[in-house]
Amino acid sequence: MIIKSLDISSANAMLPKRDINGNKGTFGKVLLICGSKNMVGCCVLATNGALRSGAGLVTLAFPDVLYNSLTSRLTENLFLPLETDDRGFINYTSLQTVLDAAEKADVIMIGCGIGTGYAPSLLTTSLLELTDKPIIFDADSLNCISACPRILKKSKGNVLLTPHPGEMARLTGKSISDIESDREKTVIDFCSEYKVNLLLKGHETLICNSDATEMYVNKTGNTGLSKGGAGDLLSGIIAGLTPSFKGDVFKSAVLGAFVHGMTADVLKKEFSEYSILPGDCASVLPKVYSIIEKGGID
């Protein structure tokens, strides 16, 4: 097992160079499947993360009950409103619409705020089994998968899971304390068994490839990221980067975690870690990418 960390120099070398003749098709189509009646902000954070991370076209699929709220807060993405069920979640009747949208995308991210139960589980497992596109599973989609982790072995695409320790506990059946006592072994064992890429959040986030042969330890970030919504932004960043990495969700996750942590580090220079919000982190993404492109010159 090779364990590495990025610094500004290696992040600069990893960041894909932009094609001067490129267009929005060149830089990829991202599909984000997010939100429910009580989870609106996650849609905004994930979308801004993807838009600010190089994607050419971002489509947000969400329960139509959120339409007015989201269209008043987002302007640069496409909207795919889906029928809402009586719980405020995306209705199971929208499955074919989601699958059709997935076929047009270069990368899919699902999970932020979608809830659990029949319809969210159906969306999650159907994408896993029927789509060969790169897929990032976060938040509630992980909780859906945790009911039967063996389904991961049916995946057709390049899969990335992005659990926090609580979600990892549900995926593995271990306690959080057991996971935190040996994070590296937990990640390696899981990737070895299920052949998926995995990003385990926390202090010094771990990112492991699907062969369990390469792992990165992320050294950026601070406690300013310890707020609800930070993970939604991270998933959006990774999704936005993935087309530039030609669908390689492992590399996207490695650089995405570095960028995500660095937003909080940049903000810490001026503000307290107590007061940093995920929206603040999204707002400084252009500055972070500029610092990386310049090799560390702020």
C-alpha cells in the first residue's frame, strides 16, 4: 500500500490543464441528485461546488416542491424538477427520468438530503446497477446502501463512496470507535472487499482507490469544516472535477479533498474557525484554485 499526501506543488501538478479550445461539452456534464422538503441548502452547496470546480454543465435534479426556493438562489445550472412524494422526497415515479438524465451525464452524484426509504433506495440502487457512468454516493445514498452493502459488487461504473465515520459504521456494521481506532485498515478492508473507491471524512481524511493499492491522507482543513453542509460542498467539488479527470473519481476525490480543506485554511487567515460556514468555503473556491494554479502564490 502506497500512502501519500498532496501539497501545493503536487496539487498543481495533479490539476488538469484546461484546453484553450474547450467548450462546455469539453469540460463535462454533471448530474447532481439532491434534496428533499427539509433539505434545501445541500442542493445549493453541492451545485456551487460543482460549478466552481470546472464542470461545463451542471444539472440539479431535485423534488419539485423546492423549485421556487432553488431557482431564486441558483442561476448558472440547469434544473430537473422531479415529482415529490407525500414525505417531501423525490417520488419513485421519477426513476426513468433520472436514468435518462444519467445517460446524458459524464458523472453522477447522488445522496445529499434525498432521505431514506423506498424511493431514495430505489434511485440509489438502480443507478448503481444500471448505469456505467462514474457515480459519487454521499449522505443518504450511503445509508440506503448500508441496508445491503453487497449490492456494491453489482456496480457497473467507477464508484466513489464518501462517508463520515457514522455512515462508515452503518456500511461496515462496526462501531464508530472501532473505525476511528484504525481508520486506514477500515478503509483498506472495505475497498478490498467491494472494489470501490472510498473517501473517509474526518481529521486527515483518507482517500483509497478501488484496488486498495493507493491511499492519500489529506492534510488541509480545520474545524471550520465541522458544520452541516460541508460534506455537500465536498461532493459537489469532486463531481465538478471528475470530467476533467476523464471520469477518474479517485483522483477527483484526492484533489477535491485538498481543495475543500484549503478553502477553510484560506478563510482561517482572516476569520475564526468558529464562524466559517460551508457557503463561505464555496465563495473562496476561485481563490483556492488560483493559488493552486500559481503554485502557492497567494
